[in-house]
Amino acid sequence: MWLKKFKTAIILKEFATMDILIEQMPQMDSLAKMEEATYLLHHAKALLEREQITTLHSLQQLKKSIDFLKATENSATPTINIKL
């Protein structure tokens, strides 16, 4: 049951569910299940690392966009010229 839930969490990229399932990982009763769990854990780790890289790249792009907008912002101070 745990393996099926963990596979589903990986497929759906449900990182919070993966975290909960890892904390609640039961004792595996066969070598085959242990090997499958090991494979799934390695796959989840690789998936998390890819997501981390993607998030970092997105944050860098956002920072560049914000810096560009700040650089092109009209910083002229408005003045009022009143002639009497």
C-alpha cells in the first residue's frame, strides 16, 4: 500500500505527500519491496533536485525582470511650475 501511494505521489509530483510518506515509511517485508522502495526514493530525490533547479532558474529570471524594470523606471521627480 505504501509503495502504491509513494508511486502516485511521484507521478503527481506531490512533494508534501512524499514527505509525509517518507516519515511514515513502514518496515518492508521482502527484498523485492525494499529494492522497489530504494528505487522510488532515488527517483524522488532526482525529481526534487530537478524541481529545485527549475525553481532557482525561475527565481533568477524574476530577479532579472525586476532589475530591468527598476532600471527603466522613470525616476524623474515631478515638479510644479507656477507662474503668477
